[in-house]
Amino acid sequence: MSRPPRTVLPLLACALCVSSCYWLDNLPRASGECVGTHQGRRVHWPLQENSSLVHRSARGELPDTFIDLDYTPDGEPVLEGFGVDIHLVEGARVEEDRTVGLRSREGQLVPAEPSLVTRWVGNIGGASGYLASPGVPVEGSVTLDELWESAAEGRFVYRYSDGGALTCTFEVIEGPSE
């Protein structure tokens, strides 16, 4: 039995809306990994899907844009979580590789020169900072391959005093604003 066009078109429109919402909801929010040597052991830590590019503007504060990255440190019993918040200048855009050096200063990593990266915040578990051992990386870098209003892609490298090194990749989309 055929249906009149007035019935078919709304049903078709609903089907397309439902399928497109399902498709958008099932896109991966983030992908990447940390690989290398941490405390003398080879590691492979996946990026958590809830990592994202965040734009926030709290009342009384300057607007802030940052990339919130959280990796799952599988096989590290003393490390509940591992990540970083990469704070950027407002309106930052990158269309080709751009690398910013990071150096250790006063128990944290800081951008080596004024750049699109304004602040670097290391995270372990639910707190800011670094593990006592291996400590703050002696040096690092972050390379942004692409950075747009809605997505960021790149990698960062940590080099530790014990000879360990981690290379962490990320590809994230815009998350909820805070």
C-alpha cells in the first residue's frame, strides 16, 4: 500500500534527523595515545574520549581557551591519571605545524617563549602537578598540527632526567563550555 506524499515526506525527514543525530553522537570525541618510557618501563596509554578543546569565559575573568587531555595510564598502580591542560591565547589558530618548547621552572613546565601557548598545567589523577619520581620533565615540546575553533590536533613530548621520554598524540573536538 502506498502512502500519500504528505505522509511520506515527514516520515523521511524524521528518519534522516534520527539517523544523523545517532551518527553525530557516535563520532569519537578524542583519539590519541602516550607511548614511550616512564620510570624505566615501556608504556602505551590511550587518550580518554572525554578529552576536548574547551572555550570558557567566567564572569570577571578573561576568556580562556585550553586543550584538556586525559590519558589512561594502564599498568601504573601509583598513577591514577595522566594528562595536561594546554592554555592558549584567545582566538589561536594553526594551519600548519607549530612547535613550542617547554622548560622546567619552579616545579612546573612553562612555554620557553611567549607564544600561542600561555600556560601548561600537568595533571596526575585529579590533581595538578607531576609525580615525585620521575618528577617534572626536564624539557618538553608541544606541536600543534591544526587548531581551529572546533578541533585541535597535535602531540607533546616529555623528556625526564632518568632518560625516560613520552610522546603523546591527540586529536580532539570542541567540548562543552565551562
